[in-house]
Amino acid sequence: MLETLKVKIRRNELNDDEFLKLIEDKCKILSSKQLAVMIGLKSDAALRKQRSKDRSLFPYCKVGRRVFYPVDLIVKTLNKNKVDAQLR
């Protein structure tokens, strides 16, 4: 079902500034709030609820208590679940 994620950088190997720079500059991962805004949710509560019930549509990784969504896997998931329009 879900693909496993390989950890390339561990959180304790970076200081806080380097960690924030990695998130903002590379833009390869999104926080829950960023993903909620991107897909049009009012808040990240729906994503949090899905994670707590093990029904998350999007693969995610946890670093400490923070949750991140890899952009490449989000795009794959959206493409995989795409429904084509059909004419009647």
C-alpha cells in the first residue's frame, strides 16, 4: 500500500535554523498546514483526524512531533486517485 520513506537526514543532525531552511528552501516537504492550504481545507484538522484513524490518503513522515508530507508522494497519490470526466 504505502511506500516506505528512506530517511536521508535525521532531525538531531541539524540545528533549528538548518532544519527550517531545508523545509523552506528546498520545498520538497510540506507541513500539515501547508498541505491543507494547498488542497483547499480550512485547517489541518481533517488531515490530523485521518492520521489518527490510520486512514490518511497522503503518505507522511514524522520528525519528533511534527508531521511532514513529501511533495513527490503527494503528486503521485493525486495522480493515482485521479478520476477522468465522463460524458453522459
